[in-house]
Amino acid sequence: MSPTRSGLFSKPTTQQAKLLLIEDNDDHWLVMKQVLARLLPQATLQRVTTAQEGLSLLQEWTYQEWELPKLILLDLYLPTAQEGWQFLRQIKAMALPCSLIPIILLSISVSQQDIETAYQLGVASYLVKPTTPSAWESLFRCFHTYWWETAILPPTQISF
């Protein structure tokens, strides 16, 4: 961050940020897309339905820092939890800057073991998927407040 004239630090903008969503459930995607488009109209949403598609995109974007997403929203069940865990491990094992992209895990699971495993593997947040459109709206309002207005994300710079 750079100091402003008043000597305070300014938050880097996430106004035009890209979000990568790895979600295989079309119904969840439609609700998420509608709510996020309303709450974050300035964000670019990029959806893939499989872990392999997600990895391919991230590998393609590795040397195109302008393409990298600011956040990754990852459904744990792709369609199984094993695939979600493996994908999470693969992202965290990637070279910089991909491995630094914050990952928000979305799951229907409220299992304490899943929550602990997610944080041990490096997720930034674990969110339980809501069951109603109004609950999705509430979840993404909090998401917007935290990730757009409060959190400071790492820069996506390529280092050689």
C-alpha cells in the first residue's frame, strides 16, 4: 500500500476484480450469479464446472497477471469432496502468484473435520452454502463488505 497525502494508507482497489467460481451445480451457480451481479456489478465472474477447467485457466493466467482472479470461490463437492480437496491442494502447490490467491470454500457440509481440513489446507474462509435465495443474498452482502470494503488482498505480481 502507498501512503496518501494525509499519511494514511489507502486500500488497493478491487473495483474491477475478477472472481473465479468453481461450481458444478447449475442451480447454485444461477443464484450466485444473480446475487453477485447485483451486489458486485463491477466484478467479472468467471465460472468453470470442474477442477481441471479451473487448473487449466489458472495455469494459462499464471504469466498474465491482469487475468488472475482476486478471489477464488470453490465448491468443495466437484462432485465429490475428494475432488475439491485435491483441487485445493493443487492450487496451493502452484507457483506464485496463483498460490497466494485467497480461496473461499463453499460447502453444504457443516462437518467440523471438513472445516478444520479446509483451514489446514490454506483456505481464507469456509462458508456453508445457504438454502434459500434470501440467505444467499445475506451471505454475499457480508462477502462484499469483507472482501471488497475491509480486506486488503495481496498484489498479483509476477516474480521471476
